[in-house]
Amino acid sequence: MYKVGMYGGSFNPMHNGHLECITKAACMCEELYVVLSVGNKRDEIDYRVRYRWLYQATKHIGNVRIIILEDNCATKADYTLEVSKADTEYVKSQIGKHIDVVFCGSDYDENSFWNVNYPDSEFYVFDRDELSSTELRKNIYAHWDWLPNVVKPYFVKKVLIIGLESSGKSVMTVNLANHFNTNYIEEAGRELSEKSGTDTLMLKEDFTEILLTQKMNEMKAIEHSNRVLFCDTDCLITQFYLNFLKGDEENIKLSEAIDGINNYDLVLFLAPDVKWVQDGDRSEEIRDNRPMYRDMLGEIYKSHGKCFRYIEGSYLEKYNQCVELVNDMLNG
């Protein structure tokens, strides 16, 4: 058992190989210091995100501490032994104790700065398999199982399905989630708009609850998604109905605020070209003027800078188009 150990990396992104090394190193030390290397001038994932991954993955262990080490090198190649010497002194000062052992994965050797700069410490190399951050970055979604669960939500793609009533979006959302073996969120307004039995008698607070619930459901669901999360409706759909039902200005402002923090990797607009079905309290006004209201909905998204793919055809044709577009997105 070592007293003080150290394990470092950029964790860009963190993968299961990193986590396995940290777990084993922590078992071999009284104290383990994980050094998060941050390249201020390199294109890396926000260091705060990477710090949280490390913290969430190790907080249960008890003897792991995280140190942030910043540098201003433009590339990793610029991070030479000479440059790293000053950083080594910084790490030693932060730990404040003799470092008995420096741990590394087998992607580093005895010539690396992790070994050369710590001559008074034992150099311990863990065998690593094919996992590497470099390979991960080439195609995250082809190597999804390499990612720890705490990392996956950061990379989940969000697909929004929109459309008028009776365009098939709710069924499409579930079908796509089933196809890609993942989860989805339902349209929050579907249930909440029926508190009075009809959406024509909705209260102001009903719209507020719909807008906030839809966003919170999305934030919770993404924690458990498999590569992609499918969302049935967003705040701009609610805004469309606020306009249609002559809703209040405060909730219009709230929908704008939520849209300001919303982002989707793909928006699928289902055309209202399938049979209209009365399901609950659907509007006959919209039924009788589907092209007009379709255009109004489209203009809301365009005016908010949202690009969408317009999906036409039979139910099967729409399904096939949507599956193809999602596959294209995941394959980059």
C-alpha cells in the first residue's frame, strides 16, 4: 500500500479505461490525487464538465482528490518536457507531500513527463486495452459503451419532433425511441391542458406548468438516454397554442426564455398530410385549416432561427425518413 499516489490526464473525454485505472490506483493508496490537465488554448471539453465527471465518478471512494493543472500550449505536441517542469512543481506544491507513485495507463511509457519529472516516485503502468480518448473523439456513438454513465449525458443527441395535432408526432416519438433502444419524453401539455376537460378553458398557470414541466422532463430524461433522446414537442409548440388560444404575454416571455436555453441536434417537422383523428379535445378549427396553421407553426421556428427537416408521406414513409436522418446524425 502506497501513502500518496498520483494519476493524471486530460480526460477529453473520460472513458472506462481512465476510470478503471483510477479505481485500481485508489485501492493501492492511502491518498490518490487525480490531475486534470487543462489546455487553455486547445479545443477541449470545458474543464468544469471534465472536473464534474471525475468528481461524480470518484466521490464514493473517499481517498481521491482532484487537482486542476492549466497550460497555454496550442497543441499537445507543444507540451514538451521543458514546459512541463514548472507544472510539475505546481502539482507537487498542491499535493504538499512526497508522491510515492505515479500511475499511468500503457499509452504512456518511461519517457513521458509523468515519469521523467517525478524521478523520486515509482512509475506504475496499468495495462490498457484499445480504449483511448483519441479513438473516442473520432466517433463517440460507435464506441458508446466506452463511456462511463456519468459522461454519457454530455454526448446525448436531442431530436425534437414537432407538428400540428394529428400529424403522428406522438406515435413517431415512441417508435423512434424503440428503434434506437432509448428513451423519450412525452408532450407535457397533453395531460396538463385537460385539467378543465378542455384546452379552451385553460388557466394562465396551466401554460406555465406545461412550459416548465416539459423542460424539466427533458433535463431528467437525458441522464438515462442511449445516444439519443427523442422529445415530443417543445416550448415553441406551446407558444403556438398560446397564440392560438390568445394566451397571456407572461407565458409568451417564458417560452422565449426557455427557447433561449434549448438546443436540438435535429428537428423533425411532420407534415399534416395523414388522416385527422379526433383524440380528446383537438381543435376542429386547426383541422379545417391545416395548411395555414402548418405554415404558422413553421414560421415560429424559422423566426427563432430553428432549422428543421419537413417530413411528408405515409406513416411508413415518414418513419423510414426519420430513421435515416437520425442514423445520419449519429454517424456524423
